[in-house]
Amino acid sequence: MRIISGHRKGLQIHVPHGLPVRPTTDRARESIFNILETQYNIEDMLILDLFSGTGSMAFEFASRGASHITCVDVDIKCVKHLKETQKKYVFDQIEVVKSDVFRYLKHADIAYDIIFADPPYDLPNIEVIEELVFLNNFLKPDGLLIVEHHSKTVLPKNTNFSEERIYGQSSFTFYKNITIL
């Protein structure tokens, strides 16, 4: 895995074999960050990375100057990898939390600028992520939730729906916390 841009551009991060993950591809990650950087200044943002896995999105956000990134994953091997990588490459702005994502979303008490969720493609209740984020006010005004999912999975296109992007078998559904004046 490599970091695509930012002050750590080109950094290769070794991902141990045996992690139960499906990392976001470099091409999809680059496209997502191209979209984000046209709408947001990532520097100084608070980011929540749900189902962090290898941490590819978190390390990319850190390289681009996000002030704090919270990584949440339930798998002990993923958490160990995240913590070791965070320490080895001195990503001080990354905090790793071992927790079930749904439990975390019921008890967290901070609002984020961007939330990225990359759950397993076969997760049966994937739409609950969006419900919990908005029900519990986890996004700042104009904040963004991005959910990565299989292209065959259709997520709700409710009031907060912004857009969907498809990259091969992966889709990214964007939900925006719309500020009403």
C-alpha cells in the first residue's frame, strides 16, 4: 500500500498477510481525494475512519494534513497493524480505537468534518451506518459521510444523499450534512 499524495507521498506501508480486509484501491482512493479536495480543505479537519482495516484512507488523510483521524475497527489484527504503523511512521494525529463500529456510533460524542466507512461488502445492515451518523449528529454542518460498498448494493437516496460514484465493483455513496439557514 502506498500513500498517493501529501507530505508522505510515495510512502510504502507494508500490510501483513491474513488481515480480513478488502483495501480501497489506489485508483478509487485517488479519485475520492480528487473529489474531496475540490470541495474541502483537508488540513485541520477531524476525520472518522470506520472499518479502518489497513488504514489506507486514514494514512492518506494524515499525509494531506488532517488534524485528527479516529480509526475504528473491531478486528484485533487490523488494530495491531494500525497502531504499529501509526507508531513506526509517527502519525501522531491518528488515534486507533478497537470497537464494533455500530457500538461506537451509539456512544461517541464528537462531530467530524468527514466520515469514511468501508464496511465488509456482505454486511447485512449497511444502511444503518448512515442512519446512526445523522441520528447522533456525528457530522459538522456541511460535513460529509462517504460509504464504500459493492456496486450491486443500493443505499438510500434520502434527504442527505449527495452523489454516488462507481469504480468497477466498488461504489461510493456520499451523504452531506446540509446546513439550512
